[in-house]
Amino acid sequence: MDFVGIDKFSLLDYDENVSVVLFAPTCNFRCPFCHNGQSVLENNLAIPFDEILDFLKTRTGLIDAVVVSGGEPTLMNDLVSKIEKIKELGFKIKLDTNGTNPDVLRELLRKNLLNYIAMDIKNSEDKYAETVGVTNPLLSKIKESISIIMNSGIDYEFRTTLVAEYHSKESIEKMGELIKGANKLYLQKFVDREGVIKKGLHPIEEVWALSFKEILLGYVKQVELRGY
Ligand code: SF4
């Protein structure tokens, strides 16, 4: 299975690292606020992996990291071997995931292929299905991934895109229970732009985001706003 997109220069996706970002072809969720609707809903722009490797070889010493993003990368049947080949070139690897595939996560960690994991925590358990746009949001897998990541010993973040139509003080309080004891959570501002799966959604205002942060500091060591 091939990646379907590449951002050849990013300063925004992995802390202070200069990165190349690769986009996986599909996703098992349909989050209404997803900006990657094209890669989630279509799968027709495959980039041969050899081309990606050839490009990355020209970036040795110029970039720090490769961000493997989506769609949902862990749905790629050969993700582990692809990341192995990228890692052999000497780049750090950040994985973006929705947490639905703990087996792949475990394998990547077992092979010591990841430097950083960013996992989406979409909402409280009872609001998860609605927030990700599917009837079965695979909650047991998501909880397994949360546990794997929190016990992995590598740097990680959880992150939540705040959308007025889906998040409330009540759902945020319950969401905190899911990641109790975690190191870091980012609360991201939703931006309505071209390509979003569902039109007409709204961001949470900053004053509310700050109150959500206060609630979540009861569960998570560090909570930051992103994009506000
Ligand atoms: S936001 Fe992430 S998990 Fe949700 S549909 Fe888009 S790619 Fe999939």
C-alpha cells in the first residue's frame, strides 16, 4: 500500500524538527472535522515508495525527521517495513495515529522504530462514535493503544481537536478519565476550511478551551492549547 501525499518541508508537524510528512491513503474513521477528507475518502494518488526513498536520500543532513501521518498509517499492510527503510536513512520518525491498531503500534515500538507518537483522543467514550463518524469506534483498541503509549518510555502527545458541535465540559471531564496520568495533551482549535468532511462546524471559543484545559489538568500533567 502506498502513501498518497507528501509535504516535502514542514516546520509545524514535529516540534522543532524540520520534517517531511507522508500521508497514508485511507482511514477507518470519518471524523466530520477531518481536513484530510481527500486522502480519507479517496485512494487514487499513490506515490511509489521507491520515489519517496529516493527523495528522502537527497534530504539526508537537511531534515531531521519523517512524520508518518494520514489518513490512518497503521492501516497500511506494510507500514512497519516502510518505516524500517526510512529509519535506515537516519531520520527520526514521528507517527500520527488514531489509536485503532495497537498491534502495529506494539510492533513498531518493539523494533525501536519510533521517536515520537501523537495519538488523537477524540472525545469521551459515550461521544466517541459520533465524533469519529462511524458506529463502532473500536474503543477497546483505543484504550489499549493509550496504555501502550503511556508505558512506551518514548516521548508522546495526545491531542484533541475541539469542535463546538461535539465537545462540552461534561464530555471533556469524561475524556480526562480515558487518559488519566498521561504526560501531555494538546487541545487543538478546529479550523473550518476547504476539504473538511462536514461543512458548517464551529471551533470552540478560547474562553471555553481554557476552561477545558483547567478540567483536564486534573487528569493530565501538561495541557496546552494549539492554534488559539
Ligand atoms: S481526523 Fe484522522 S482519524 Fe479522523 S477521519 Fe481524518 S484522518 Fe481519520
